Amino acid sequence: MTQTTLLQFEAPWPVHSLDWCKTPAAGQSRPRSSFRLGIASFTENYQNQIAVVGLQDERVLVEDDYNDYPDFVTLCDAYHGYPATSLQWQPASALNHPWSQKGTTTELLATTGDALRIWEYNADGPAPVSSYVGRQSNNSTGHSLTMKAALSGQSKVQSQSNGAPLTNFSWNEKAPSMIVTSSIDTTCTVWNIDTATAITQLIAHDREVYDVAWLPGSTDIFVSVGADGSLRAFDLRSLEHSTILYETPAPKNIPPPSASPSASARPPTSPLLRISFNPSDSNYMSTFHMDGSEVQILDMRSPGQPVIELRGHHGPINALGWSSSSEHPLLATAGDDCQVLLWDLVNYTQSAASPRSAGSRLNSPRPDAKKKVVTEPVMAYTAPGQVTNVAWSPVIQGMSINTGYSTATGEWLAITSGKSVKALKI
């Protein structure tokens, strides 16, 4: 008996956004409910879909003779219109949150696109029949995905009535009713999804905002990156100013400024596309540039320049994500070079330098450290095509399968490449 190290799913459409559920399904005793993914299509029309997929049968985790069947099957899907720029499951803390509008056995998902949409996923009903091959309809599984709210506020900087398209969002783990979204209209908006209201909207960047992330453990501080090439931190307790933690170096040999009104503005720099905190040491963040093949690791205590640069990719990077393992988090990066690289940075990050609590302000500088360059990932996986996104599972406990086999505790990494979703046991 060999334990499976690769699970696969072939979607009917190109997959862009995906996320791994953070907890087993509410009220479900079956361990397989830890193996559920939310996925979203990317087609250039108004016919996009989101779906929840789950294990066809627990035996695919330990037995090789299930190769004739898909490992995952569609549990339910829903129409989404424009592509979902991001899709996330509720954080684990949402299970015990006193929601005013949600059933106790349902889970929430959220997506961004032309609006922030909140979805309620219900896994009630009979378990899918394991001998069934292929796609299942909503009715046969008891699984359902229902849109609860579509939130798009009046834009501060645009006159039309609808909010501008949203690029990404971050779900607050400490207060799961709070989500912050980023938009192409230069703003970030903090929402209370329980009351379906905007708490605040602020102009965050000079150009489009591409990603946003709450500081782990904080309900006040978040960071954002955007097309102006800057990484900025905001504190809801003092919104009149932001802290610039990093700016892309200005390009050399730029042409003389034109006579346009914005000629005095900062010269065009390479946009920053994603921002992600190390969950076990929130001093450290990872980001990368548009068309860049390096990943920059920044330390909040010594802003201004990266403390580590990861050089292992041979093409533009598309996605990154930290594992949730508190003892030994790994950073996964993926890109157009078909590579998924895992980096272990524990030996390069000194967490003892000056611990910063989540409640403190952003003003504890650390002596500047020379940038370290890391070129050797600890693991590499080559996909059949360009890898567009990654998502970590939480640590999934080992389970006993009804055939007498058991699986080992561990984490999985889901990756998307074209219409394929693969889950790799790490």
C-alpha cells in the first residue's frame, strides 16, 4: 500500500482562483470533508462559474487502483458572471463566530470580481455515491452554493454608481466578519460582511491596487501592493496617513518627462502583484513584481529594501503562498516556467530580533540587514504547463480509511494549470 501523493481534477473550464477549505465541513464526521476545494473559472466572457469539488472516495488517498476515476468530483457550482479575481473559504475562526445571518451547519465563501460576493455553502444531505463517475448535479449530492450578498460600494474616485472592479481581498482571521478588498480605482474598502456594510474606504495608492492582506492577529493593520510599485501599510486607528514599507526601484534611463500634467509624478515602475504574510512570523512578507522571476521577502522592522530575495524561477511568477504549519512554514511560488518551488526560510529569518505584537504601531525599525539571496528551494515540482495559482491546505490529521488503511498527518498544496487542478502531498 502506498499513500497517494498526487490528487487530480480536470475542470470543464480554465481555472484561475482556488482555495482549500480551512476546516472540515460543519457537522460532518467524515474526514474526507477536509479535502474540499473552491475553484473559479477564467473565461473572457460573462459566463464564468465557481464550484466546490471534493474527494470522490476516501480510498483514493491510499489505493492505486482508483486511477480509472477522477480523484475529485464537483459537489456543486454556481454562475458568477465575470471571472472571480479571488476566491476564499471562511477562516477557521468563522466556525465559532456569532453570525447574525448564517446557519450553524453552513460555511461561507467569498469571491471578488465586479463586486464582493458572499456565498453560503451547505454540505447537508446524503454523501455522494462513490461509484458515480463524472460530474454530479446539485440535486443528487445535497450540496448547494447560494449567493447571500453582492457588495459594491459607491467609489470615492469614480462618478459612476457602481464600484470599480475588485482585484483581490483578505479575510480577517481574528474578526471573520471583516473583509478588506482592493480595487483598480486606487482604493481599498473594509467591509462588515455580517451587516453587508462598508466600514471605511480609503485611497490607498496612486494607481490600481492589486492585492491586500491583513496583518496576522490584527483587526486594525493591513498592507497593500499595486501598480505604482509600492507596498503600503494602513492602520484603521489612524487613517490620515499610510506607511510606505517598500517601493520598486525607479527604472534607469527613463525618457525625459512629457508635458503632461502628471509629469512631476513618480516615473513608471514595475507593479507589485501579490503580498502575503508569513503566518508564523508576521514581521515577514513576500511579494513579487509584474513579469519578475524573483520573490522579495520584506521585514516590517527594516522597511525600504528586501531582506531576502528568492531566485529560482526562469519565468514570470504568478502566485505565492505560505503554508499554515506554525512550526515550519514553507513558502510556495509558481510561475510561467511550469515550476512550483518550495522555500524553507527558517534559517534566514531571525524572529528574535524585535518581536512586534499585532496591536503595536508600525514604528519599530530594525538595523538594516544586508539582503540575502537564496537560490536553492527545498522542493520543486514541474507541472505540464504554466502554473497560475497555488493554495495550501491546513494541516490535515491522519485518518483511518474503512479498508483498514490509514493516512499520515500532513499538508497538501493545490496548484492550477490550465483546466487542471493538482493537489500535491508535501
